[in-house]
Amino acid sequence: MADVAAKERKILVAVDESEESSYALSWCIENIIPGNSNDTLILLYSVPPRTVYTSMDGSGEKDHPQGYLFSSDIVATMERYSNDVAQCIMAKAKRACKDLDGVKVETIVEHGDARDVICQVAEKLHVDMLVVGSHGYGVIKRAFLGSVSNHCAQNVKCPVLIVKKPKTNGSSN
């Protein structure tokens, strides 16, 4: 049994700004990591895509009806904001991991749809486990918004642990 505990594992945890994500990371730290200091915990944040066109790219309403036309200054400001959000989320996630003795903690920030980014990174890094939080959407909300955790469970080749935050009394969810 000692050999099993000594095996190095790569555990990918998808993080974002939600309480569900924070809970999933905490749950992973408390329940998956203990007793195995050979683990590598990889924290992944996906910066959501934004349909933005600058006035310089020749895009117009006729060519790209879903895009918004912004000046390059506004686009740069939006990019800085996205990077600031990513840094804040990663700093918070790393703080949650500060007491993990001997566990390597790595961070990755990628741009794109979270469903695709998480699956691609899990595949590329050959992780042993993927941990994602669940927002607990009902059937209708999930049908319209899509479920990142469901998509990952269907498409990732490694085991996927979907951690659902317990409902608290008085919760509107």
C-alpha cells in the first residue's frame, strides 16, 4: 500500500471566480491530497472568450453581427481587466494551497471556452484526475447554458471528480 501512496499524481483543478470552484479546490485539498506529498496540483483558469472587433480590422455589423465595435484603447483596457481577474483568481487559489507540504502547485491561464480549454489541458498534460466544481444548475438552465462539468466528464479520458457544494439553509438555488 505504501507504493500506491508514493506514486506521483498530476491533479488538474479548474478554478474560476465562483464559490463552487473555491469549494471544489478546498475539497480536493482536504480529501484527495492528504498523505501524498508527491502530488502535483495544477490550477487552471480559462479566460472567457469575448467577441470584440477593433475599428482597424475592417469588421462591420454586416460581416460580424454578434461582434461589438470598440476602439483599440477600450480593447486594451478590457484585456488588462481580464488579466487582472485571472491574476486575482490564481492568487486566491494559490493561497488556498499554501499549507500543502511537498505538493508542487502549478498555475495555468489559458484563453477560450472553459469546456474546451479544460479538456485540452487535461489531455495535453496527461493528468491523473480532473477536479471541477458544479454550479448545480437544473435541467433547463444546464440545457441553455451548458454544463462545463458535464462536458468534461463526457470528453476527458482521465477520471473526473465533480464536486458539488452543499446547499445551505436559506439558499435560493
